[in-house]
Amino acid sequence: TISENVDERTQFEIYYPVFEGAIKGNVGSFMCSYNKVCQNCNATEIGKWSCENPDTLKVDLKERLGFKGFVMSDWGATHSTSINEGLDQEQPGSNYMAAKLKTMVESGEVTQEKVDDSAVRTLWPIFQVGLFDKPNNNPQSTNVTTEAHRQLAKELSAQGTVLLKNDGVLPLKPEGPLTIAVIGSQAQLPVVHGGGSGQVVPSRVKDPLTSIRAWVGLPPLPAPVNNCSNKAYETGVDFFNNDGQTELDATSVDECCQMCSARGDCVGFSFQTARKQCWMKSDTKNMVPNSEVISGVCKNTPVPGVDCNKNVCVHYSEGLNHTEAAALATAADVTLIFGATTSSEGSDRGDLTLGDTDSLIVDVAAAAGNKVVVVAVTPGALLTPWRDQVGAVVTPLMPGQEYGDAIAEVLFGVVNPGGKLPLTFPNAANEMEITKEQWPGVNGAAFYSEKLEVGYRWYAAHDVQPAYPFGHGLSYTSFEYADLQVSGRTVTVKVSNTGDRAGQEVAQLYVKFPAEAGEPPLQLKGFSKVDLKSGETQTVTFTLDDRTFSIWDVTTHAWAVVPGTFELLVGSSSGDIRVTANTTSAVVAYV
């Protein structure tokens, strides 16, 4: 119900480009949200509901951005028959867009042309993706994953993994002699995705512990014993949360328990007896009474397994006892600590930490020092107060179902990590000093007073060095940048692999506007990923266009090129600029 109060320039320069990119990619639909939006309003004004806001839907999205598809409401976010305002489809039901719409057409409030426009907008993407040509008659339970899909998922996960820090502890050398301590339940029961309506239930989940053991020739640990056999269930109790939630049909609570036990990310379950629905969750938070529900916890009892193959050993601990975990790490050559945080629809993160894993890292690092590698799964920014106490930090962000094999290939150096952070990791919570007026809002309104200073732009504007900057990502090799050249619209730079192994580098082009433009001092305008063998040099090319030098003009409601001299900055991240050059916006006049 909060009114998001944001100025027009900020909307077009900061928040609309992602929608613009989706439109260029022929996206078929957008969803309007539950909140209100107030364009060019002060801190106390209250705007219109998102699904009946003509400024954002009709004018900005459909007219100025040129969206040809349809707009549907979030579930229950429709407050009126707002087809004239830009809404094309109500979800769910037909409280406003059926009988009431017919009455409005008959009275002339809504034209037949407007109805036809919405119908065409809705049908166009359906034809575009071939739903009428190849109707999908399969049930949702059908597994359509192929081995090629799994390989692609692994490659994407491995290549997207970001090496935040490395003091030489990585990559690991599996030929031995080597003793690896693997600590943290996330190594065996990993979080690989978020929850909510967008969640996809994977056909399998590869856990890091099994994959690491496989790399050194060890079989998987024996399956743990769960509590399904002793039927230790809680009748009339519901684990009422959305954390890592997955729902499948089940004939009984016993079957539901078995389904939960078979899933690596399921800790507890709630079985709805009347509907025969099994709700599997990653924790047991928010226990509430419900006479139609039987719940249980998959309490696993580990079964001992073989830990060594020749001169390589892998020892595992859940990390519940920090003293025992620290002792295990001290005796090992290298320690891998796995942690995770996640979020879900209706269940945001309470903070930017790894929860209890943070104290585990501190205690283990105090004993083992720079032999410790932290692998952190996260859907967004993460606080890393322990980063100076460990030898390496790796994040696959949200790694997907092939997480285990992907992270093993990165840790053992089969894949050279080439991922870059798509956001900033701060030094501390609320480092940007966001006020309550900005978030979550006061008296029903959140005022975007930061305007263009969002993310890395704020850090550049205030000259603050974050823990890990936007665009950051290390490699097992090294790269040099040289010979930045500007010729008209074309910018070239030479990138060389100066290390002893092949690797991928993402060259990033940032632009600094003239001061009178009122822009943040650093803005990403292009990036290019190159594969380089050891000793190889390639020329990376960027093309400048009108948008490179433009700001949103709120008078003409259009992009306008800013005259003057611009600084071009190319580097490995927003915090690691290697070469610079100057140019003028006059170059966009060249063909």
C-alpha cells in the first residue's frame, strides 16, 4: 500500500532501463504491482495504484518505451476497471474486467478500439511463442530436463561464480597429498534458488559435498536416517512460512515426509490432510495451529562413510559444534565453509548476513586462518565482516540445480571463475544511510530522495570504497589493459592475459559526464567478455551512441544529448579502472 514517490528523470535513467531491455528482447507481458506510484511528487503525496496508473502504464510503458504486449495485475492488485489507464488483464477472477467492462463499453466510457487493443496485446505474445501451434498438454509434474539442459545449467553456474578474494589458497590440487575439511550443512543440503511464485522445482539438486568427494574419487556419503520411520509428526501444527517452499501432491503424511527427506533443501513439511498437499520448506519458522495440517521435521542422523582415497581425504562437519569444526579445520590443509541466505515472495531477508554461519566462519578462521575458503550463496548483497580473516571468498550468487558440480569445477580449477558482481557488497548495514522516509516510508509514502545515486553510483559520488565493488570478480590468472583509443563512435582497448593459464575477463566501460549534467560521476555504458589464452592479447571494442551521452529531459520527456567533454574509463570493475581517455558528445554526429 506504500506510495513510491520518484521523479521522472530517475524513473527513466535508473528504473526503466531494465524494462526497456526486456522490451527490446520481445517480452510479451509485464505485471503491475500492489503498491502505488507517484511521479514527480513530494515526500507526503500519495499516488495512484500501480495497476490503474496511466503515467506509468499507458504513457511511460506503452507510449514512450514502446511496449507492444499486455499488462496483467498481480494477484488481487486490480482496484478498478482500469483498461483506459493501461491495464489489459485482471488476475485472478473478473471483478472489474468482465461485466463492469461490458457496461463501460456500452456506456461509451471505454471504446471498442481500446478493448480490441488489449485483446491484440494479449494474443500477440501467445502467437509469438507458438502456444497455438504447439499446445502444451503436459502436466506440471512432467520432467522435461535433458542431459544437455543439465550441462548448460552447470556451465552457466560455474561461469557465473564470482571469486571475491583469493590469497593463493585456490584452486585446489586434487592429486594430493591433501586433506579437505568441508564445514556447514549447506554443503550437503544447499539452497540453490529462491521461493515464491517464480520458483522452479529442479529435477535434481547436486550438492557440493557429494561433488567434491567425487572429484577426489570418493563415493557419496550414505543416505542419512530420517524420522519418517518413527512417524514423529505434529498434528494440528502448520509451519506457516514461504522459506524455500515447494508444493507437491501426496496421498499421505508418510509420503509427504519421504518426499521432504528426498529433497536436499527440505528441512520441514506441512501436509494438508483435506487437500492432500505436501508443502516442503527450508525451515520450520512460524509454527501456527491448524487442525487440517500435520507437520514434521526431517531429522537426519548421519551414517559414517569412507573419507579418504589414497592420499586425499575429505572430512565433513555440519558445523553445529564450533569447537569441533575449528579442530577439524586446524588439522586440514584447506577448509571449505559453505553458507547461504535466501529470500522468497512474501519473505524478504531480515538482514544482509549469513546468519549463524557468520559466527561459524569467525570461530573456524580464528583457528585455521587463511586456509579457510568461504562459499556463500546469496540472492543479493552480502555483509562479509570476516573477509580479512579468511584466505578466499567465493559466491555463485543463486547457483541452480547443478551447484555441486559447478562449484567443484571452480574450486579445483577446471573452470577459471570469470563472473562479476552485478551489485555492490557494502562494508556495513545501511552504509548509504537510507532514511525511514526513503524506506520503508512514512505515512504511506516512500520518497526516493537519493534520485540517481543508486548502488555503485552512490559509492562513486561519495568517494566510499565498498567491501567489494560493482563489477568486481577475480580470476586464477591476471589481465592487463592498454592502448585505449577513441575514433568517432568506436572505443578500443587491448586486454592481455599475463598469467599462466587461460581465463575470461569482462572489460567494463564507464562514462563520466560533464559536471553541469548533474549525473553521478561513474556510469556503466558497456561491457564485453573475452576468452584469453595465457599470453594472448585481444582488442575489445565498444560502440558509443546517443544514449551514451544522454540524460532524460523532463521538459521534452525525451532523451537529450549533453554537450561537452566526457571521460571514458575502462577497467575490470567500477573500483578497478585501468585506462582512461576523453571524448566529446559530438562524436554521435558521425556515421
